[in-house]
Amino acid sequence: MTSPAPEGVAELGLRERKRLATRRAIQLAALELASERGFDKVTVDEISHAANVSPRTFFNYFPSKESAIIGELPELPDEESIERFVDAGPEEPILDGMSTLLIAAIDTGDLGDPLLPGEKAASAQELHVLRRALLKDNPELFAQRMASMHTFEDALSAVVQRRLAHDDPELAADDPEALHQRARLVTYVAFAGMRHAWSCWADHGGVEPLSDRLRSSFEQLQALGAHVH
């Protein structure tokens, strides 16, 4: 009897499944080789060989070995999701909206990919652990990842500012700087929740969907806020 496909995979076509599997294989090969030999001693040709792909295929997925090691970062979700967040209004706690928005955002990156048939949950967690160790040992790679994260942070803060202006047009008109700083504060709090979710997800072996872990972290943030006086 054939086991049902994991949730999130059933709707993927064969081509998309192969694309996800190839991308993960390249990243895993890059991370394993760099961990064994050192980042500077690994070439794209060697990564491609270990991943059973051609260098041309490698460059179809990643522009450099650095990008394969750093991995894809969250991106803002589609404009419909953003508009839904902006227009939700003050009746929706903003952290609830941020949770939904970030879940949609991580679905665009490596950690949001569903498990493929026959793949162990630990494979995604292994990528995360190897990447974290390499970034710790290679400050230049860490700096590149942080620069990319800052880009995402700025884009997210701009969306939050739109939401706050929609919720409080008087503040937006009277004190734009206060609005801007409030948006940055909300963004920093949201990033703290996202980092907590990533850490807990990795520490527990990546056996649960990252979106569930993110939702739980934001629920804890909400509960913490309710008890701080």
C-alpha cells in the first residue's frame, strides 16, 4: 500500500519535487564539503560532483558557492498577503498578523520547503545545523547572511509601517518619525520570535513544520506581553 504524500507535497508536481531535491542536494554537498575541508578549499566543481549535478546545473540554482552555503533567506510574500496584513486593522493584534505574514515569508525559503517523499525530517535540520556552524567559523559568510537579513528586515519594516499608518493615520500625519521607530520596534520583536522559532525547531530535530514552531513562538510572545506590567 502506498503511503500518502506528506502535507504540502501532494500539490507539488514532479518537476517541482525534483527541483527542491536538487537544490537541497547542492546545499548539503556544499555544507558537508566546507565543513570537512574548510570553505576556501572547496570549489563549485567539487560541490557539483558531490551533488551529482553539472556545474551548469549548480549555477542554475545558486550564483556562487557562498550563496549555496548561506542559503535562501525569507522573502516578503505576495502582494495579496501583504495587503491583507495592512488592511486587517487594529482589531487584529499586530503580532498575530506578523505571525501569519512571516509564515508566508518562510514558505519562500529553504526552511519552508515541504519534505519530499522518502526524505527524513532530519535532512532539513542537518542543513540548518551545518550552516550555523559554518557561519560561526567564517565571519565573512556570516556578514553576507546578515546583510541579506538586514535587507529583508528593512522590507518587512516598511510593510509594518504601512500597517501602523493604516491603523493610526493621525500618528502618521503628525509624527512620521515616531511611526517609523514604532515600525522598527515591531519588526525587531517579530525577528526575535522568528529566531526563537528557528532555534527551537533545530534543537528538536526539525521534526515539526517550521510554520507550527513559528506560530507557537508568537503565541508565547503574546502571552509574555499580557503578563508584563
